[in-house]
Amino acid sequence: MKKLLTAAALLALTAGLSQAQTIRMGTEGAYPPYNFINDAGEVDGFERELGDELCKRAELTCEWVTNEWDSIIPNLVSGNYDTIIAGMSITDERDKVIDFTQNYIPPAASAYAALSADADLKGGVVAAQTATIQAGYVAESGATLLEYPTPDETVAAVRNGEADAVFADKDFLAPIVAESGGELVWAGQDVQIGGGIGVGVRESDTELKATFDKAIQSMKDDGSLNAMIKKWFGEDALVF
Amino acid sequence: MFASCADPSSLEGLGWLMCYLTSGKHMLFYSSIGIVLLLLLITAPIALAFGFGGAVAARSHFLPLRWFGKAYTSMVRGVPDIIFFLFVPIAMDQGFEWLRHKVKCSDWDQPVWQGNDFVVCPAAKLPLSTSPQWIHETYGFFLAVLAFSIVFGAFAANVIHGAMNAVPRAQMETAEAYGMSHRQAFRRILVPQMWIYALPGLSNLWMILIKATPLLFLLGIRDIVYWARELGGSKTSHFDYPHPDWRLYYFLALLVFYLLMTSVSERVLRRITARLSHGQATLGGEQQRKAAR
């Protein structure tokens, strides 16, 4: 541990000497309102605003890159970018491979959306995005899991009848259900899974993790994080 | 793009569509067509060079070189393309970084593999994490070109190797009778004549290469497939231009694009075939000769 700390300190020193650090922020860009590509072709959404604010507070230069959800952890580990800020829930399985900062969104509800409120959620076919906590939950619930690489396709699967319901973060589904004109409705009960959403960093990047932890804490302390959550997810969203 | 597009929610019908199709995101979609064409234009000659080299190596009288040529063609041809496309860029990237790490940071005392993480010193990173995004994208594109060239080079090597064997032995015999050395006969007789035999195989490869370009998307390059999927997905009011699931139309556009590409290439390849058949002892060349008489 001590050796690690000296190494980290040494690294910090040399990095500080040579250049202002550029941090590459990896996101999916397909999960509105968390993160999406806006009509100008840029990364936008709650996490864009949050990430930019965190970088400002930590005095880092940040650059945004997008990556498929499926390979978002392997590409972080192999160094294509330095953080994952993509609506990724903190789970034990992921924590074994990468490290998470403290959460910037409290553990929020996941929900089912379907064409009718009495859809069969326990024995039917439920769509979820690959490698999400929701997919894991569906697999254990007894329903047949239908996995898709992007969140958008999970909703499309319900619309065209391939799946009975879609299971995802409620904050992602809420605008879709609200704007579907009655086509999609909530089904079943909301489910509480995951430990909130945090920034993912490489396990060897202890210094970066501490920096982001500090920045998130300062946003929690002055209430700006809560304001940002309310701005993007509505007045009823869970806050700290 | 247009001044009237400043507030898309007030637009309707054709005006909305005009603004929608000229949004910044659509411009990126259109420019990604250029990326595909660029990939084809860069990869084709490199793959052809790899193929020529591989074929010459496989014919070599020098045993290790012959082994290398044969191993290259059979190994790459025996592995599914998609696995190669996933493997080569990662392996190359880590290989390059490891080499740079050895050269630039000899005083680095930590292991390169720390559990799951591949960690090299900051100076050895490729590209440097401080470099702007376009350098990262160009580097990714370069790795993609390399992967495509290696795979298609192996196929081309096989085709060219076969074509070299297809040149009638009598032609080479005549060259020897004229007192040409091995090298001279190879350069003056074999290579000019083999192209017509290689062309059917090579044109096939070109078509496959065109159709393989969507694999770019797998390598994390934002090509037309990426943008078609991204633009086609249903959009809520978080976006300026909300719309339902339009992926069908976008993929239809891709279909038309690829059909157009292949039909144009077919026409060009037919002309090249006619050109190369000229004066050759093949069926095509014979027909040309008779028609001219």
C-alpha cells in the first residue's frame, strides 16, 4: 500500500510537471437523458454537464469519447479512455474489474414498460440491454431474457411485439413512456437494484479516483448536484 | 445550417425534414461516407501489395521465406474475419505501446500488466492521451486499415499465387529460350501476364472488401452503419428533432448506397478485364482478336 502511494505521488508529481492532464471521458452516447449524441453530433445529457463541471472543479482538461456499451469496460482497462461516465451502476461484479468513485446518482428505481399494464413479467419475454444490472435481474426473475446491444433497441423490441416488456432504469424509460401517446405503459412494480451510479476508473488509477471523489463530494455539499439531477430527470427524481 | 432551423419545434412538413436532414449529426453521417471510401482507396492498394508480397514469398526458392508466405495465407484465411478484426487492432495497439514503453521508459519500475489493466508510462501511450481527438480517430483508422490489409492481403496472395501458376508454361519456356534469367522472365513475362488470371479473383475480393467495410463499426470507428443506427433510433423530446424508430429507412439508404457502390465497381472491373485481355492467350483475348479481324 505504501509503495503504491509513493508511486501514485511520484506519478502525480511527474504528470504535474510535464503537462496539464487531459482526461478522456468515455460514455455510450445512446442513453438519454443520461448521455446521448445531440443533433449537432456532440455528446450531451446529464452526464455531459456533470462531467464538465467535475473536470472544472478538479482543474482537468476533459475530452469526450463514445464507445459501445458492450466493450466499454475492456476499452477502459486497455487505456482507450480514462473514465466511464455512462450511467453505469456500481455493482460488485464490475468493482472486481474496475474501480468506482462514490455515486453521483443515488440508487434509483428500475421499471418495466410494456404495451399493456398486465404484461407477463415473470413468465414472458423481457428485453434488457446486454451487460446491465437489469439484464441480470431479468435472468433471475424467471422471465425469458432478450438482450440487445443498445437501449433504444430494447424499447423497439416491445413496440414491434418481440418482447412483452422492457426493463431499464426508470429515468431512461420515463420520457419514452410519457411521449409514446399511451402506446407504452408502466407494468408491475418498480424495482430497486444497484448501488447508484458512479464514475468508473481503472483500478490502477487511484489518484484519478480520489480527484473525482473529491469533486463529486463538493458538488454534493453545495447542492449543485441535486439541482442538476432535477434539471435532467424532473422534480420527482431521487436526490441526495 | 439554415437560419430557419434555429427553432425546429416550430417547423412542419418539408421545412422540418429539410432542417432535419441538414442537422450537424446528419452532416457527420454524410461525411462518414467519405471515411468508407477513404478506407477502400487506402486499403485496396496496400492489400494488393501484401498479396503480391505473400504470393512471391510463397513461390520463393528460399525455404524460410516460402514458409512465411504459406503460413501467412493459410493462417489468415483459416481464421474468421471478424475475430481477426477484433484481435489485430488490440494486439497491434498493445504491441506498439509495449515497444515504445521499453524504449522510452526504461526506468519504469511497475509491471505493464497490473491485474486486468494494461499500463504503460504516459509517454509511451499511443496516441498520447494529451493529443486531440482527431489524432485518436486517425490512429484508430490506421489500425483498421492495417487489419483490413492483412486479412485481404492473405486472400489476394492466394489469388495471385494461383494466377502466377496459371500462366502457360510455354510462355516461360520461350522466355528461357530467349536467354532471360529467372528474374527477367518473372518481371517481363510472368507478372504482366498473370493479371488477367488474377482479375476474377481480385474483383471478387474487391466486392467482398466493399461489403466488409461495415466492420469498421466493430472497431469503434463511426462509419455509416454507426450513424444510421444512431440517427434511426427513436428520439424523445430531449432531442431537437424527436421522431419514432426510423432505422428501417436509414438501413434502406445504406442498402442503396452499397448496391450503388458494387454496381459501379462491376462496370469498372468489366472495362479493366477487357483492357487486360488484350493480346492474351485466353478466351477473352481470343475473342477480341477475332472481333478485330
